[in-house]
Amino acid sequence: MARFFINRPVFAIVLSIIITLAGLISAVNLPIAQYPQITPPTISVRAAYPGANSEVIDQTVAQVIEQQVNGVDNMVSMSSTSSDSGSYSLNVKFELGTDPDMASVQVQNRIAQANSSLPQSVLNAGITTKKSAQDMAMVFTLTSKNGQYDSNFLKNYGSIYIVEDLKRVKGVGDVMEFGSDYSMRIWLRPDKMAQLGITASEVASAINKQNIQAPAGTIGQSPSPAEQEFQYSARVKGRLTEVSEFEEIIIRSQPDGSVVRIRDIATVNLGSKDYNVDAYNNGITSAGFAIQLSSDANALETIGNVKQVIAEAAKRFPPDMDYKVIVDNTKFVQASLTEVAKTFAEALLLVLVVVFLFLQSWRATLIPMLAVPVSLIGTFGAFVALDFSINTLTMFAMVLAIGLVVDDAIVVIEAVEQNMRAHGLSPLDATKRAMEEVSGPVVAIAFVLASVFIPVAFFGGTMGVLYKQFALTIAISMALSAIVALSLTPALCALMLKPHNPDAHSGWLGRFFDKFNIWFDQTVERYGFSLGKIVTRGRLCAASVVLVLVFCVVLANRVPSSFVPNEDQGYFLSLVSLPEAASLNRTNAAALKLEEQIRSQSGVENSMAIVGFDMLDGAMKPNSATIFTGLASWEERKAPELAVDKQIQSVFQKGAHLPEATVLALNPPALPGMGSVGGFTMMLEDRSGGSLEALDNVSKQFLAAARQRPEIGMAYSTFKANTPGFRFNVDRDKAEKLGIPVNDVFSTLQTFLGGLQVNDFNRFGRTFKVIMQAEPKYRNDIESTRNLFLKSSNGTMVPLNTLIIPEPLNAAATIKRFNAVRALQINGQPAPGYSSGQAIAALEEVAKQVLPTGYTYTWDGQSREEKVSGGRAPIVFGLALLFVFLCLAALYESWSIPFAVLLSVPTGILGAFLFQYVRGLENSVYMQIGLVMLIGLAAKNAILIVEFAKVRTDKGMHPVQAAIEASKLRLRPIIMTSLAFIIGCLPLMFASGAGAASRNAMGTAVVGGMTIATVLGLFLIPCLFVMVEMVKDKLSRKKSVSVPQNPA
């Protein structure tokens, strides 16, 4: 094959141009993302039961829906929250790769089966099903700097003129709105109603009768008389729109001919549907919005379109209205990919320097620099067929591939230079001879690296997707590199290289190269001399391999494990929690105080406080607030004290001086779709069907024990079963004697205290709710029930407090369920110096010791993926080694030679763990990907020696002499290729800025592994070859002796 292209250089160049063009065309059209599609498809279900508490929703909504949804095809887990605010939310996660549209349909079908068992109020409010992830890709606010507009106007303006457009953007799963829709509020005055003998149900009935959309028919519609010439549509004012129109609704006609209207017993205004949440931007009243993507969305494309829609809408804003983006995850994605691109350029430049140092010719250096882009750019062409994107993993693979693809070109060029220098051949003859020598190793290296990576590409789950995109990118680039090394590289060598001239360089550069060559030749001789002393010591070799394996095991246990390292994503979250039953007013004061202090921190750019929203529970709670803090760009925060970890520490310190509240500051998870916050996530489940108080007690015991463990830096749960409240015990006997149905008691409580959605009205081109509720002063304490009245059977107005007995109690404001059983969520962070893997192991030990019968736990979010990946990692490594062995056995037609190669692999593993341990890094997925790569890299060095040694032994040379000669001959290309790879990866190892943690993890692993594999492998590989050959010879001799000779 190589000779064909040597004789037809134009053909080789054209082939490479076609490969490059195909890659360039593909690269322009490929999507750009932070990660491949690793977010599990998630279907979000939302429902509302106005006026109901968490326990009622749990029993009448959550249990009914989840009993039907549980077990839907490909479901991984489901978690729900029932809240005292009357809301219910359910998130159903599916296996990665499940069609989200089909999953949504299946969930909707299951919910439809539950409709008959759900309360009518829930069905009237509506149940929504959407495909959207839990995390927020973007958070923005609408503000009125001069206070011209209140939060209600800002929120509804955003809903009408922005959100409707955003929902049509491809990839948007849902838009969370931190505020409330408009509502026609009928603020009832119970005392006036009692004087006039009017009940809440009569008011509701009057509104239903007089605020109704009614068709009025058509005048002159066929069939009609023959002389009918015109036809007119009739219209009637049915549904009301203005406050004044609702005030004029007639409730009753009095005997004296007068009428009682709503304005006589209530105040009517255009208000909010609810008053559960307040939003602030940098201390100014605002409306908040959060974009949740669908699981199959491309974040960069979707958020780019979202920002374009908002920018277009901003052109039509009324005066004194503006918007600000607080959180934009794509900034991190763009900055991270930009940093990777810089790393790519730095790596390419460093490789160029190394290649020139060893080849000492600009012509020779230019050849691999021309070959590398062909292999790398051509790889993009395969991305289209594989449905890959340009993302962090594929870019990592490209950076590492620089050092790999240049290896093939270096091996060819160095062999050509060696033949010209040692044998005085012309470039054409030297190229032909060199290709006869190195074609085998080039093909072998390509096959080995492919055999390492291709098997891991077939694993499922998040870990499998991460491996797949990295692995196949490397495998494809190596395949193209082998093609280029057998076609373009020899053709260019024959065309561009000149015969060897020892006086080619003069001046200081010539002197430098002379000294370098003398030093390197002496090093080769010393290396050969040292190798001669140890190569025959088989026992020492075997002991060395065992010692390396022992150190690998020791360091593997010492290096802490995690799924992925935490990243500085340019923002963080602060959770504020006041004592249970604290009012929204108190929470407002505490949250604004903390937000002001956070804004004073250096590096903080913007902040938004959502008061009344608990991020961890995903529910509205009056005693909770969530503060989103956006940081300045990474370029502006290069100082260590401005990093996100330091910012979070500072918030904890400020929170310690806020006695009225508990403050938690948290980093978001490093992977999208893996929960709301970073750290570990455990679901503590009650499978015994016990009470919430029992679950609360068990959780407190568990947390107390967990906090004693040194691995746990922080462990917490927002669940509380002691939220003060009241239970109203209805005197059913008395109600029956008075002729008052018990249902009237319940509806009166719901209307006056919780609010009753009566019907709808139209305004601003949208439909809003009409809601009745008692004025605030009639429901501000438990004694207010004496001002609420019902009508007995004889028409007498009866105070509500005569029929109900309030009983103080403690209950849960929110109730969680996980996989159809009651549960609570435990979050936390590992202690400094410990990893998430160690924290997870510690919590599992605590669970075994503390949890009573009937209680268990399940890992969720990123913790679940970490557990899954930890179990699969040994399988991945085992398969990689197995496929390398089989590939080598097939290539060399030998079962023994592969052992000489594979027994050198542990040196690379040792180096990776050693460098990770020294730098204090963790054994994450990125390191594990690096370890798989090191199997191929370590094998590559071994192949370069073993291939040449085997050729010589096959010709009759003694294994010891063959090993020494092959090692000396291949020392220069081994050091050159290894050094090119190592130095090319240094920018990864010492990266900074956005996404630096993942680049550091992978870079440190491959640099450390390749360094140790090269240093130790240069001595260990020849020894292993000799040892394997000696063992093979002994077995062959024994076999020949044991076979009886035929008599003559």
C-alpha cells in the first residue's frame, strides 16, 4: 500500500485533501454543546389543589397519580413534592436513549387512568405534562428601576409578551415563572355578608350565573324565508372583563325592590392569582423567569435562540422596563470550549517544538504538521454519521489525539531519516525501505488503540455516552492517522526530504543540534549497556511487575473517587430558611438582607432573590428563599479568592451572622440534568407506611450519625415535620341539628381562608381566574373564624367557630415521595480532603448501622450515576485489556507475545494514580477515560520494541540480543513520540479558567501515566520480551522431549 502512494504522490495528496474537505464541511454544520446528550429524559407533571395542605395532596393526588404512573416503560425513578401551597409536582426520569415524546405520551396515558379518582378541583385546575429537565439553563428578570411597575405587572407582561414566544423555541421544555398570573380578586367582607344573610356559596353562584360566556345565535340564518336578504351574528355581553362590571354583579334582590351587589359585601380589584412568592433583582422588585430545557435540547442553540427572542421583545418594552440575565449556563459552555480550543493550539505548538528538536529539519518537521490536520479535521466527517456534536469530550479527544496522530508520522519520518543517515540512501529509496520496516507497527498501533476504545463505546447510561464520544473520536482519528501514515506521509517524505547532510545546520543552531545528537547517542549507548545488565534477570523483571501492581492497588485505594470534579460554572445558589411557619414578610426581610451582603462580595455581578421558593424541594414555602448569584467572567476572576468555592465560603460566613435564618450556599452540579445542586443526593425511603413524624425522627438520627463521620463535611435535609398549624375538628352532630351540611363547612373554610376559583374572565388576550377569598384582616389569626358565617336550614347565620374546634398541631409543609413511597431528600458535601465517593461509602455504612427495619435509601441524581459508573469501570478496563490481547495475538500470530506488551501496561496505570495522588485530584470519569487511553499508549511503546525484536528473533537472533538491539534502535522514536504526547498534554494538566477541573483530571492522568510508562517501560518491556521468549522456548523444548520419536 505504501509503495503505491510513494509512486503516486499526487493521488496521496488528493486523497488527503478530500478527507480534509469532508471534515471541514462537516465541522461547519455540526452542533456545539457542553456535553453529548447525557441528560436522562424527564417528564414533568404539575397539578394544583387550591386551599389543600400537603397531606391532603399527598393522599388524594400524589398516591393516586403515582400508583398509575409507576412502572411505565423504561422508567428509572420518579420523585414528587406535595406542598401546603396547594401545588403538586412529579418528575419521572427515564433511561438514557428513551424517546422523550413517547415517554410523555405514556405518562399522559397513565395519568388519564387516574382522572376518575382525582378531586374535581384538581381536574378543574388542570394537570400539565411536559418534557423538561429539572435544572435551570437560564434565569432572567424583568425590572422597573424607577418603580413605575409593580411585580404583578412585570410578571404578567413577561408571561404575555415573552414567555409565549419562548415556549415555541425548539429545545425549551418549560419556563418557570416566579410570580403569579392576574386574577379578578373578590375580597369578601364576612361581617357585611352576615348582616345581609349572604353566604359564600351564594356569591359564587351569582358570579357563575352572571359571568358566563354564552352564544347568542344568528339572525336570518337558514332555513329562512325566500325574501330574507341579510344574515347577522348576534352577540351578548356574557363574560365580564372590568373590575366595575364584577362590582355590579347582583347577588340577591331584596323584598323592598333593592338589590345586593358584590360591591356591597366585597372589594374587587385586578390582583394576583396567589401571593406565594416575591422576586427581587439586586434589591429591586422584579419578576423572575427560569428556562428549563427538554432533555434532548442543544443548550447552546436553544439558549441562543431564547436570548434572541428576549432581545427582540426588549425593543418593545414600555419605558422604565428592562431585563437582566442572572444565570446563563451557556457562558460556561462557551468559555469552556474556548479554553479547550486554546489548549488545542498550545498542544499543537508544543508538539511542533518537540518534533523539530528530534528531527532537526524544517522539512521533516513540516511533514507531520501537514499530516496531523488531515487526521484531526477528517475526524469531524465521521461525526455526522455517528450523530456526534462538537463538545467538551470530543474536544478533549482531539487535544489528546494530537500526540497520537503525530506519532504515526514521526515513526515513518524517523525511520526514513535513520535509513538516509545510517545507509546513505536517497529519500525515495530510504522511504521505501522504511515503510517495509514500520508499516507493521503503524497498523498494529492503530489496531491496538482501536481495540482499546471501540468496546467501551457500547456501554449504556451516562458513563457509556461519555466514554463513547471520547473513545470513538480517538479511534477514528487513529484510523485516519494510520491511513495518512501509509499514504500521505511516505509520499511527502519522498518528495520533500533531502539526503542526509551532517553540515545542514550552522551557527548556534548547528552547535546546539551537534551537542544534542552527541548527548543522545551517548544516552543510547548507556541505555543499551544498562539494558544488557538487567535484561536476562527474569526474576527481577517479574518482581518489578508485581511491585508495580501492588503500588497500583495501594494508590488506587488512596486516591479518592468521584463521578466528575466540581466546576466553577460562573454562578452559585444560596438557600435561606427561616423557622417553620415564618411568614413571607419575615422571609423577605432576611433574604434581602443576605442578598445585599452577597452583592458586596468582589466578583459578584448580579443577584436575584426568589422569596417563597425552596430550590431543593422545588416547592413554594413562605419560610424559604433562593438566591441566584451570577459571577463576573472567569477572565475577571483569575485571583483564587474570587473562585466560586471562595464565594460560597464567604456566603456561609455571612449567613452565620444572620441569626433569624439558616443559610446554605451551594455549587450547581457539574453535569446537566443531574439535580439542582452539587454534592451527594440520597433519598431516605419509608417503606413501612409509617407516619411522617417517624420518618422525621429516623432522618434526624441518620443525619446526627452521618455528621460524626470525618468524610462528611455537610449533610442536611429541608424536611420538617414540625411546621405549626391547626386541625379543625368539625362538630358534625351540631351541624346536622342546625341543618348545615358538613360539606358547607369545608367549602366555607376553603373559600374564606384558602380562596375559591369560581370561573374565568378574559383580559389582555388571555384567560384568567376569578377568585373569592376573605379580606386579609378577617383571616390573620385563628380567632378570625368567629367572623365567618354559614346559613342554617332556617336561614339563621351561624358563626363558623361554633361548628369547628381548632386543635394546634405540627405537620409537614412539604411531603416528598420517591418511587411511589414517602421519602425525604438528604443532600450534602464531602469534607475537605475527601471525595464524593468516600462520602457515599460513609453514608452507606451509617445507613446499615442506623436505619430501622422498613427504611431504606436510594441514590439519586449525580450520586446514582457515580454508583453505576463505579461498578462498570472494572468491566471497561477488563474488556479493554482483553481486546488488546486478542488484537495482538491475531497480529503476531502468537499467544505469548501479547503478554510482553500487556504486562507493561500497569506502569501507565501506576503513573496516572501517582500523579493524581500527588496533585490531590480524584478518580473521576475523566481520569478513568484517561486510564483506558493509557492501556493503548503503554501498549504502543511496547509494540515499537516488540515488533522489531520479534523480526530479529524470527531471523534466528538470540532474544537477549534482539531485545537490546530493538530497544536501542527504537529509543529515539519512542522518546520522541512519548515526549510529543506528554508535552502536548501539559496544557490540559495545568489548565485554568472555565472547565479547568475536568481538563486537569484527564491531563494529569495521561501525563503521569505516559511519563512513568515511558521511563519504566524502556527497561521493563525488553525484559518482558526476553522473559516471555525464554518461557516459550522452555515450553517448546519440554513439548518436543515429551513427544516419543518414531523408531528408525
